[in-house]
Amino acid sequence: MKKLLLGFLLFPLLLFGQTKVSGIVKDNFGEPVAFANVIFKDSNEGTITNEEGRFYLESDDTYTTLIFSFIGYAEKELTLTEKTTYNIEITLEEETAALDEVVVYSGKTSKKNNPALDILRKIWENRRENGVKKFNQYSYDKYEKLEFDLNTIDSALIKNRIFKGMEFVFDQVDTSNVTGNTYLPIFINEAFSKVYGDNLLDEEKEILEGNKNSGFENNNTLIAFVKDLYKEYDVYDNYLKFFDKSFTSPLSKTGIDVYNYVLLDSAFRDNKWCYNIVYYPRRKNELTFKGDFWVNDSTWAIKEINLQASKSANVNWVREVYIEQEFDVLNDSIFLLTRDYFLSDFSLRKKEGARGVYGKRTTLYDNYDFDKQKSKDFYKEQVDPYQYEVYNRPDDFWETRRLEKLSKDEKGVYKMLDTLKTVPRFKTLYNVGAVLASGYYEVDNFDIGPVFSVFGFNEAEGLRIRLGGRTYFSQNDPWRIEAFGAYGFRDQRFKFGVSGKWQLDRKSRLNVFGGHRKDVEQTGASLTTSTDVLGRSLASSSLITVGANDRLSRINLTTVGFEVEPSKNFVVRLTGSHRTLESVTDTFSIDYFDEDGNIKSTISQPEIELGFTYTPRRKTSGYGVERTVINDGDFPTIYLGYTYGLKDVIDGDFEYAKLQGLYTQPWNIGGLGKAYTTVEVGKIFDPVPLSLLSPIPGNQTLFSIYNSFNQLDFYEFVSDTYASFHLQHDFGGRIFSRIPFLRKFNLREVIGFRAVYGEISQENIALNASNIVYQAPEDIYYEYSVGIGNIFKIFRLDFNFRGNYLDNPGARKFGVTGIFGFEF
């Protein structure tokens, strides 16, 4: 019965693809031959074997002969007796007779007297003289198709109980022409845009004219995430960034150090004489590709290129990456990109037979136009992020805009997925996935959560239970209300918070907000302060801490304000707040002397804060009162804030001014990994007590928290003037990959350095009546760390060392912290 069902599923596939072959290529010693050429005879259709010598090749045409070849081996032909032939095993014989007559490149190729490298240098010389870079201005049409597919479909999966009642989905099973695995489309999105660019102004603008998807609601975040995952790239760049990793391009000026290059062939490609160069990695575990490209012999422009990521590359959850680009010729000399195909095979395991998900993006370019100037205001003008007609175009719009017709299976996906949404079992599976992804459990139009914040512990509250929720009608809600309640079993007190946000104007993102919170808080957990009513401090709610987590305050906070985004990613925010603070443990005090010399234990303070935040290159999804950042950690953040404290207004105790600035910058350093740096500065211009000063953020949890000092206790240093610097660099396994016995674990090296300088005036010291002994780090405090990342693909362990102030009471000279996270 299983064979009958499988045959039924495969029957239409045999008609769709005329010739399909797969197998493995070995040498006469039984070892796999990596990067060997496999070509249909009398055609330009072919592929190369992977690192295990395996290949898959498919064509819509009918072929009867395969040709196998590799430098140093005799060419071999195989006659195909059937249209579909799987699991072929080919043995190539070494070409011993020709060794004295030709230069043989096998294994590591020479960096000298290699004609492929001479051609590569010509490409470097002309890399900026190709494509749209040759023109002052340009525009073109862009059609993009995104698709997710469940792969490695077999009879066992089809019979799995999880698909009970959903068997109809398997009617859309197809076979990948890259990997040879069967797959089931589960999501599809189409977009048509007009792109304008100006090389003189260094500006580019994309205007979305149509968007169509498979029917899932609230999928804008998924679409935006995938687009960022497959962000556009230029193969001429030294490094190509995918999955937040920098892969060395085979056209890179540093490619000679990480790739082997072989000049394999020369032939006409669309009436242009081109050279064919094969490339493959020199070492394992590096972020490199294998493949080949055709380059024109006069312009030295790329005509065709394919890239397949090395299977040993230190990338999590990604089993396969395959890229194809095709270029067309304009005016006999200019090569313009016309088609870009990108496939990723995501899987929890890299084992060949493991199931996973394909993520595919096909982008086509047409109607190029040049030197039509647009004003600078055109590129700066904000575009409404949502226009109803763009997302509801009729079928005839797509019939004329699609630059590549949908296959029969792709057309069926729309109908299949719309039907799937109505199946109760699918809804249940979808909801479970949503909880794991968002941390919230949906009940009608209300989300309960976040579920990961339910339990906590600190010295004041003991065991703490917290439960909250938010309204959620869609990703693009114009208003939202959030609330939480918490209870501490030691202090036997109930805490709560409620906040609301309302969007008044979508285009300028004019939002108003307000809220109230009564809670226990670890103040001073960060230098750049926040008046977010429902912000959760890990420092005050972590289950396990180092030392006594007792320097906590009871906070009663009310805020109102508004924010606006006058230009993209530039936010202006005005906030009015009032808070009261008092200590909650006998071992911690925020007592201070008032004007009459009396000791007070509670402070009441209203503030007005004006803040400016600029996040260039930030990408977001959604247009409602809240948006989802889809490229977190991939853009700089610049913040400047001015705060004015009011006295004798709403029982205000102090009048003061505070200025703060923050600059965070990620750095992709090509083959050396990725770094993050943060600089923070601040100054309080008038005398204030301990609870209004700027404690240097310590970290007494067992978690590695960026922008805090892991070897400092809370309130160990306090300042009114400060400057801090943080550096964290992830080498991405560049060092461990060169150590044989560590290579297979795909571990990653992380280093960190943190330093802070601070001052505190005598006026502020004189106000202190608390039991806290503190100082300012006038002799710059510093600490450093070394870490091992990617442990079991989800965990990083940091070993932290305190650099100075080792004589401070209770100083922690060494500590270990860790952090969980999902990263590629």
C-alpha cells in the first residue's frame, strides 16, 4: 500500500520533469570526488558534486547521456535508459597518461602560474564598471517570489498522525532541482516593485506596487523576516552576508586565500565568449562556497554564477545554501542582473535524510531605464507603509506583472493553504508554534503572557509570580492595552501595571501613550534610563543570582507622552512622568538629607524627558502602534536625551537637569566575524540623592547581559558623570575550526571588554544618608571576558575577569555567566 501511495504521488512528477538523475561520484579508491562536473551531453545544463561526492540534476528536456569529469581524471559518459534514474554510482579513473603533458589542479591549487587567478584579477579591476553602477541614475521593475516548503516527503511522513485530516496537502508534492529531495510548498508570497536609484546621491528607493500571499493572516513579519534573511547582495562584494554571517565571495580580493580556482573551459554564452572557472574551498568549516562562474573575455563581467555553501560551514540550522544569478547584455558591453535564485535548506540536523524546510526566493529584474534624474526629496519622502489596494490587486494585475509564470504546483498552493486554514488540527499546531515564537498564548483577541516571565525570585519578594496580557487583534493594531499582575510570597504584596498606546497618524507614526506601574525594581540596571511602564528588569526577577540581590526599590510610576517619526527611523519622544521610590529591604537604604537636614526615606519626583533616537538601516514589519524589528542587531542606534526634574510640582523633591547619550554600532568584519560596540555618556548637572544618581550597572545574575558589568555588584559604583565603553566580538569559529579535535563541534570564540569612567560631586555625596558605601570609578574600571559560543547550537558560556578595584569589599575577581539564544 505504501508503494502504491508513493507511486501515485510521484506519477505527476515524472511527467513534469523530463530527466532526473542523482547519485555519487567516487575515485578508484572508493573515496568521494568533491566538486566534479556532471553535465547532460550536448547541453549547458549541469551541476557539480558536493563535498560528499553526491549530485542531483534535473531538466525539463529529455537527455540520454551524462558526462562526468574532473581535473586529473578521465572523462566518463553514462547512458541513461530511463527518464528518472536515482542513486547512480560512478567511478572516475585517474588520468595518469596525461600527467606529464598538462598542469593538473587537484586538491589545493597553486597561487602561481594559474590562469584562473589572472582572470580573477581582471574581474577585480573592472568590478565597479559593470551593471547599474555605470550610470548616474537607474530604475527597473522587480518581481520577487518567496516560498517555504517542507522537504524530504516520504510515505512515513504522509502517514504520520500529525497530518490526520490534512492529507490533501500532499497533492502539491514536488522535487527540488538542486537537492533532489521531495518537498511540499507551505507558504508563498509574491511582490512587484518599482526601484529607483541615484549613484551620485547614493540613494535608492523601492516602491511596492503589489503584494499577494497564500492567505495566512498577520504574515507581514514572516515575509519581512525572510526578506531580511535573504537580503540583496552583490556578488562582486568581498563578503556576502546571509543569516547574519559574512561569507567570502568567490570574486573577493581575499578569495585567493580561501578558495581553489581552476580554469575549466571557454565557450560562447549568448554570443559572448566567456571563460568558465570552477572554485571550491581550501579548508573546511569556513564560510565559503563552491561552484563555478562564466566571465566575459573583454568586459570581465560575470555572465552566470552559481554558489553552493560549503556543508562544513559553521552555520546553524542551515543544511544547504544554493544561489544562481544570470546577467543579460545591454549595448554589447554592460551586463545587467536579470534573475537571482536563492535556496536555503533549514533543518535541525545536517544529516542528508533529515527533514527540514526550504526557503526559496526568486527575484527577476526587467525594464531597466537609465539617467532619468529624480529630486533628492523624492528619495527622502516617506511612503505610507500600508495601502489597501497594494495588498488586494486583482488577478489581471499579476498576469501582466509576473516576470515568471507560476508553476502548476505553485498555483495550487494558494488554494491548498486557504483550505488548510479551516482545519482545526492545523489551527492547534499553528497556535503552539505561535506561543513558542512570541511568548504569548492567544485567546480570541487577547494574548496571555509573556509566558517566560511567570516565575522570578529576589530578596524582597522571595518567589515571585507574574502574569500579564495584551490586546491583539492583528499585527497592525492602531491601539493596544497591556497589563500585568504579580505577587511576592515573602512580602505578601500584590503588584500591577497597565499601559495603553494609540496611533493618531499612520504616516508620521504619531503615537500617544500612558500608563501606571506599582512594582519592585532593580533601579540602575542600565545607564540610559527608561520610563517604560511595563519594562521588565532581569536583575530584579531572575531565579538565581550571585550574592544578595537585596538593593531593590519599591517604585510607583506614572507616565504620559507622545512620539513621532518625522523621517524614517528618526523618532522624537516627549514623556512626562512621576515616580515615588523607597527601599524594600532592611539591608538597603536610599535615605537622604533634605534641605532642613532631616533624613527622608521616600522620594517623590516628576520629570520631563525629551529624547531623540536614530536607527539608520533598521527594518521593521507592520504599521500599527507597535512594529516588529526584523534585523535586530544589524543597525546602529544613536540616542540623545534631556531630562528635567521638577521641584514643588506634584510634590517634586528636586530640581535638576540630566543629559544622556548612547551610540551602539554593529561591525561586520568580513572573515574575522562580527563585533558590537557601545558608548554611553551622561551627566547630572545638579545635586540629587542616591536614587536619582547613575549607578554603574552591575550584574549579579548568572546571565550574560550586554551593556552591564558582570563582575560588579549592584550600586558598587555610583556617579553623576560617566562614560562607558562595551565591546563584544564573535569570531564565528575562525580559530576553533583550525583545531582538528574541536572542528567537528562548530564552537565559536567570543571575547569582550568593558570599561567605565565616573565622577561624583561632593554635593551629591553630602546628600547621602543611606547605609550604602559607594564610590565613582575615577580610575577607569574595566573587565574582560572570553567565551565559548554555539554550545549545542543554543548556548554561550562566558568566563569573566575583573581588571582592577580588586580590593573593594566582596570584589568578585572571576565569574562565569551564560546566555541562551537562537542564531545561525
